[in-house]
Amino acid sequence: MYIYKKMLLLVPLAMALSASYSQQFIQGKIVDEKGESVIGASIVIPPGNVFGVSDLEGQFTLSGEISFPTTIQVSLVGYKAKKITVNRENAASRLEIILEDDFELAEVLITSRRRQEEIQAVPIPVSVIGGALVEDAQAFNVNRLKELVPSVQLYSSNPRNTTLNIRGLGSTFGLTNDGIDPGVGFYVDGVFFARPAVTALDFIDVDQIEVLRGPQGTLFGKNTTAGAFNITTRRPRFQPGATIESSFGNYGFVQTRGSVTGPLSQKLAGRLSFSGTRRDGLIYNVATQKFTNDLNNLGVRGQLLYVPSEKVEVLVAGDVTRQRPDGFAQVVAGVVETQRAPFRQFNAIIQDLNYSLPSNNPFDRLIDHDTPWRSGNDVGGVSVNVDANLWGGTLTSTSAWRYWNWDPSNDRDFTGLQALSLSQAPSRHDQWSQEIRFAGDFNSRLSGVIGVFALWQDLKSDPFHTEESGIHQWRFVQNNQNPLWQTPGLLDGFGIRTTNRLESFSGAVFGQLDWKISEKISLLPGIRWNYDEKQVYFNRETYGGLQTDDPVLIALQQSVYNDQEFEAMVDESNFSGQVTLAYRPTSKINTFGTFSTNFKPVGINLGGLPRENGRTMIELARIEPEFVTHIEGGIKTSPTSKSSANLTLFNTSIQNFQTLVQTPDLSVNRGYLANAEEVNVAGAELDVSLKIRSNIQLFGALTYTDARYVKFTNAPVPLEEVGGESFKDISGGRLPGISRWAGSAGGEWSHQSRFLGLKGEVFIASELFFRSEFSSSPSPSRYLNIDGYGVMNARAGFRGANGFTLFVWSRNLTDTQNFEQLLPGAGNVGHFAAVLGDPRTVGFTVRFNFKEN
């Protein structure tokens, strides 16, 4: 009976609870201060089991088990978050919630220090480009991205011969020699990409690109003496979503990109992304009556995310990218009179051969090349990344295998003459990498990163590299007026086939601490130990040409091409480190100073070696490692909640600077490596962001760089001095590829509006990139300098709240005519060719975004 009475007493309580905690509805509308509907706002009742999103009319409905009174949280980027209390009486009527504009800059988070941090709090000069800007600005590869980050330089005469530098440092300028490592690290989702050819590929589903400036060897697995690209792609989601985008423009431009993501099971999600780009050629070949230098790119990336527990994530990724352009052809841009005899000048040579260039104006974009241009570029790989939350931090293992297949054909004499009839260096590259690191907090004042890294590489000719002379080669290479040079068939079909192989290993232990001495002062010491080993086998054999026993004719042939075989092994280990002192007096000011030393790994020549009196100069096989001393100071400020302004000053000195010598000796295929005694690069960088209103944002970046050879006493001569002294002291001369001034600026204005009955916003955006003149010759030349230029890009369109976007765009809106790079012709006979900047392109993009919240 007692229990029965107690149960009777609980009945009123249960009735009261059911009245206050049952299936309920809350409806309302989200508007801004002007009374206009706000689309896509998130409405949540903590802890989040009941939530909704405002629709095209700003309307929302919350349904579920709601206990009154309750608190509703409303948020949307561009507006101040708002909390309101709702009781039963309020819920009975439709709510109207007014959101106030939030003019503050959006918080930018980066992961470069292996943990998520706000960019203004990190004592590193870093630029961040979001995936949305990459897509909207048509910056779908690194060459276009450089227009947004003026500290970055990229030069590419084809994917293999690509130079990616930061502050003018990183890789050799001009032609590539595979025997040295890049000084700029290129990482995608934590995986190091060793080949520079990857920079020519289209980005696939990029979420964010972080460009770190200065040495980063204590943070990243591979040594990075000049900086790093840290690229993260969009990860799989456990909520279904899809994106499809197509762009169409002049010159037959068509690009389609898309992705789909969603759950495959309770603990497994997947993502599949693709990108395809086509464009007609921009240079007309009057010999073939076809346009060349087109785009033909296709890439696919797949990811699986497995989350077995709250503390472990496993991400498996695979990608395949294929390029099949009919290019990259260069146009003859000019002729220099060298110091050779008059009969050895380019104009005299082509006059004797009764030949004339199709145009003397490179911007006519005309060529008559008789050797097909081909740049088959295949890159791909598989990676496994495991993140485990342990010991107050994250333990990460990144394992990867990547490959690169290169199938080229070039016309290196840049003319319609059969001088160099073949120039091909097909190659196969495989790399295996393993990185294990821990990043986390050791106590309340001490945090850091510690890791180990190993990289194995195998690069080989596939099956061999070929250089072959044509029927006109004799006139280009004759070094005297001996009539035997005109012997029929002497050099016709005479060439070299080279088999080579480079096997290398790089291992490292690295770490960096962040010691919070006080609330305002932090000390960040870092250290790195590196070991590098390279082994090369090189075998070059001549073939073809006139078959003769005449020793004089054989000597003439051997002066052009000759046999060469050598093996070499180099290794080096070294310690390097850095220390940074950061002082943050207020939340709006962060100052830092850094001193660091670093080593760029030992190199080895892999394109043939010069000969002296018939002897191969094997002593030139080894290229000493660079020793880098770097000093940097900076201040990051947030003057208001709507703005940021960051200034960095830097000075970098390099002993044994690794450079490339372009030699008149055709047997030294694509030049050889050498060390300059010392170079120095100093300058300043300014980055500014400003949000005038919630719908107006501006940004700008300006960099000043002074780069000099402090001492280079045995440098190759510039093109105009070929035929005089073999070497030249260029101490005090400027480094190639570096403008003293470079900058970018841009902004976007938007306004809520309707288009075809859809609610959303219209927008106008533009970016401007400019740079002052710069040298395009490793040894300063009076003629191989490129004038300064500016490029403006712009777009305007509509973003719908339902995921629909449509906009028109133009790249190089003012149709600026500019050179990107100048290259001497093979053999240095006086003519030089140019890589041309793209003309004005216009088009439109349509995008559909489907997401389930």
C-alpha cells in the first residue's frame, strides 16, 4: 500500500514533466538590421541535438524534445552570434531574430606547426590562401597562385624544368638538374612531393594553402631552406555532400571540377574528387599549321577516412594526375651578338642556311618548329596517415609512395632548322617516405613537435635520354672554317643516348619546442640532424652520323658529342637549428625574432660533366651542400577587429650556393651544377587585410628583395660574352629571377540580392599582381632582363544561398604582354627564346554545391 501511495504521488509530477518536456516546435525568421532575410544561419539548442538552418526566406523550424525555458544560439559568418531565451509563451508565436553585422575579420587557422593555431598568434611569416579563393580566382596551379603571394617565384619552360622559389631561393634558375634537392618543400596532406613537375598540375579539391617563408627544417620532415607549401585538401565528411563546377572561356577553355563525399558506414567516410582542364594552344606553328601550347589535364583523388574511436583517425588517399599538352614551346625573343667570330653569329648562320624566323616580334606568337613538342607528365601515389590522440597531443604517422613519369619532346634550337632534331629525356621516378612525429603539450608552459623522417628516391632514364643532330647542326657548332664541316652527312642523325640512374636517401630527426616563459614571452628553440646520400651511374654513348675512319672527321664529331661514363657517390650529415623569441604584449600585437642555420643537401651532377683536354672532370660530380644563415624579425598586428597588418624583415646568407651553369658544350646535357662561394638575400614583406563592412574586404601584400652574389669568382659568362673568357667574376651581381619590388592587392564587394528568383548575393572581385624588372640569366646580362609588368584579374557574379553560383571572369584583363622567362638556345650561338605570359582570357563559371547539415 505504501508503494502504491508513492506511485500516486508521482503521477502529477510525471504529468508536469510531460507538459514541459515533450515533442515541441519552435518556428521563426532570421533577419538582418535592415529587415532582410538572412539565409543559411545556424540555429541550435545546446548541446546540439535540436538544430536547424534558415531557408531562402530566412525561415526556420526546430522540432524535438524541448524543455522550456530554453536557449537558442544563432550564428552565421559575417554576423555577430546571438543567444535568446525562449519560454512556452514565446514558442507559441513565430519568432523574429535580428542579427547584427559583424565587421571583424574571420579567424584564419593554420596547421603548419602541426597543430591548429590562429595565424596572427604564430611567430612565422606565412600567407594563407583559402580553397574558395583558389577556385574563384582560377588559380588552379602554383604558377597562377604566385599572383596572390608576391614572395613566391615560379618559372617553367616545361613541367620538368620548373623552378619554385620563395624570396628568390629554393631551386636552380632555368634548367633542372635532378642531382640536387629543392629548397622549397611541397607538401599535400602531410606528404612531401619531391618532383618540381607537380607544380604544373591542377589543384584537386584544395581546402587551404599555407605558404611559409624562410627555413622550416625544424617543423617539416624534408629539409626546407627557403620555405614550404603546406597544402590541405578537403577531407571526407560523414554528412553527404557534392560539388560540381564547370568553366568555359575563350581559346576553347573548358574546365570541370567536382567532388562527392559522405558516410560509407558508421565509422567510415569517403571522398572522390576530380579535375579536368582543356584549352587550345596560344602559339601558332606555321610549319604544322596548328596551334601549340594547349592544356590537357586530368586528375582524380580518392580518400577514405576511418574513425575507429574518438582518439584515432586513419586517412587513406590515392591520386592520379595526367597531363598531355602539345607544348611547352618557346618563341624566339631576340638575338645577341656574342664575342665569337662573325661567321659564328646567329644571324650569319641562318643567312648561310637561307632561313629566316617566322616573325621578329615574339608577341605575334608564331613559331615554325619542326620537332614535335610533347610534355607527357604523369604523377600519382598512395598515402596512409594515422593520427592518434596520446599523452596530451597527437602522434602522427604518414607513409607514402609516389611516382612521376616524364615523356618529353623538345625543339631546343627554337627554329624551323634541323639543328637539334631531337631533345628528349624520358624519366621514371619513384619515392617512398615515412614520417612519424608527435605534437602536443608537455605541460602548461611547454609544447612542441618532435619527429623522424626518411625519404628514398629512385630516378632513372626510361629507357634513355636522347640528343640528336639534324642536317643543319654543322653550321651551328662549327668552331672554325675548315671545309670538312660541310662533309655531307657528317652530323646528320649523329647523337647521344644516355642511360643514368640516381638513387638517394635522406633521413632526419627534428624537433621544435614552444616554451611559454611568461604570459607575454615565448622561446622557441629547434634542432635538426640530417643525413643525405646520393649515388649516380651515368653512361653516354654516341650513335649515327657519318660512318668514317678519317680521324679528322671523327674529331669534328667528337667535338660535338662524345662518350662518357662515370659512377659517383656523395654523402653528408649535418646539424642545424633555430631559435625564435616571441613577445606578445597584447592580443593585438605579436613580435618575433628568429636566428637559424640550415643546410641544403649535398648534390651530384646528373647531366654529364665538362671535359678538359679530353678528360672527364669527375671532380665536378660532387656539389657541396649549401650552408644557410638566416635572421628574421617581424611584427603581426591587429589594429582593429576589422584589420591586420604584418611586417617582416629578413636577411639570408648562403655559403656554397648551388647554381646551374648553362654551357656551350652540347655534351653537357642541359647544363651542369656548380657552387657559388656566397650569396645574400635581404628584404622586407608587408601583408595587410581590411574588412570595411561585412560585405567589403580588401587585402594587399608588398615585398622588397635585394639578392646578390656576394662572391662568385668562377661563374659562367653571360650570353653576350660567349666566345671570350670561359668564366667571369660576377661578385656583386644580382641573382636571377628576383624582382626588387613585387606586390599583389585585391578585394571583394558583395550585396544581398535575387537572381532568377533565387536569394543570395551579387559580388564583384578583383586581384592585381605586379613586379619590377628582373634578370633572366644566372650570370647578369645586359640583354636577358625582363621588364616589369602587372596583371589584373577580375570577376563578377551571383552566389545563391542554395549552393548555386554563377560568375563571369577575366584573367589578364588589360591584355598585358610580358615575358615570364628568357632562355638561351642550345649551344649559346646568340639567339634566345621566351616563355610568354598568357594573353587576356575571359569566361564564365557555374557551380552547384549540395550539402546536408
